[in-house]
Amino acid sequence: MNRVLTSILFLLFINFGFAQNGKLLSKRLVDISNTPIWDRISQDNELKPNFEHLNKLDFYFITYQSDSLKVRGLLIEPKNQGKYPVVIFNRGGNRDFGRLTVATMIMYTSKLAEQGYVIIGSNYREKDEFGGSEINDVLNLTETVKDIEKADSNCIGMFGWSRGGMMTYLALQKSDKIKTAIVGNGPTDLFGLISDRPEMESKVIAECVPNYLDNKESELKKRSVIYWTDELDKNSSLLILCGTNDKRVNPTQADKVADKLTEIEYDFELRKFETNHSFSDYRMELNELVIKWFNKRLKK
């Protein structure tokens, strides 16, 4: 009898935990002058002209619940009162490499936030499966924003860079809550990725993906949008950005998914630029493109 009662209580605990998915557990204001990027964006302890827009924004460290785990992330809100559309930003890298920081949010999303957007991003769970169960940490943010007063939880877009682009494709496969998305230099075919960069298989995928060596083909296909393009949310839309000098993700990866999207008449655009993986020489153009896309596709 005690064993049965224990089992019932355990199941109730688990179900309650999953019912709380996305719940905002903490939200702490960040003083950006105390962050490592401050020296790069300021002079004489004042923001440089190109970063003065940061005075209009508040940055927060957040913790939220995802599959009974506590997951950390970052949030940007306009200081002005109002209800703003949301953009979920998906970071690149894996595990501790490429972690989402205040600097990342400033460089990739702060100009967008200034235009009247709430930006939220996850650092994913500690056990990174590189496109596995941590996709729930992205999807659950669509619930987290319901706890954020300034966020319009009925108006959500997504922006993913590099590995974050893979996460964005996965989100469009598994959710109908993303009205539009932008992917920058995201892998679309992991077979091609490991062919171009064998170290990605040995040092990242094989170490992160559970039982990878026993299920190599199926696990790579699960993470490669070219094999399930027709499963993307048909009511969403997509802007694909490609750096033709990208050494991390072969530019042909963007062409592959573009061909598939064209076949199914998906609402998308592919824009190419003669630059590297980080769009180092086109940051101003990148900000303008991102703002223009979301203003047209997301703002009411």
C-alpha cells in the first residue's frame, strides 16, 4: 500500500512540474556597467554614441522552469510602459561555448528591442543534447512570456544564429506559436556539417547526443531540417541569412533548405552577404534587416 501511495505521489509531483513549464521563477535587473562588455561600449563611463539606445532598455537575468528543471536565460524590455511583441533569441554554440550573455544580447538584439520588442533567450539546460530535449527550453519560453507584463504572448517571433538556427527550425516543426522567424547561418544538414568539419562530430555531436553512435543516422536526421521541411508550421514565415564566406557552416546549407522550401511553396526569403559566420562586416545591415522583417511580419 505504501509503495502504491509513493508511486502516486511521485507521478503527481512529475505532472505538477510539467504543468508549470515556462513558469518565471526569478527576474533580476542587470546593471550593464558591471558587465564585461561595458569597457567596449562606453567611454569615460558613458555609453558611446552607437550604444546610447541601451539607455532605453532594461536587461534582466531570468530563471524559468522547463521539464521540472531550472533553466537560466536573459530578457530585454523597453523601459517605456506598453505591451510589446516578443522575439525569442536562440543562441549558438554548445554547452558552455557560446553561452548567452549580456554582450550577445546587446550585439544581436538590442537595436531590435529599441524599436519596441521584448527579447528573451535561453541558455538551455545543463545537459545539452545539441537539438535534443533542450528544445523544450526554447518552446517553454512561449509560456514564460505570459508572466512578463510588457510581453504580448500572442505575438511571438524567433531569431536564431548558428546552432540557434537549428533550434529555430526545430521550434517551427514542433510549435504553431511562432508567427515568423529569422535564421542566421544555421546548419540545415548535419551530415554535410560533419563532412565539412569532422571535429563537430567527435567533439560536439558524439559527446552531446544520447546514444549517438548507436543511432547516428536517425539522430542526425532529427536535427537536419532538409529531411522534414514539410513539417514546418505552414502559417509561419522565414528569413534565412547566409554569409558566403562562412567557415563554420557551409553556405550551401542555406541553398539546400531554400530548395526544399521552394518545392513546398513556403513563405520565405534567402538573403546572402559576402561576409563571415558572425556577419562581422555587415552588423549595421543585419540590424536593419532584422528590424524591417519583424516590423513587417510581427508587429500589428
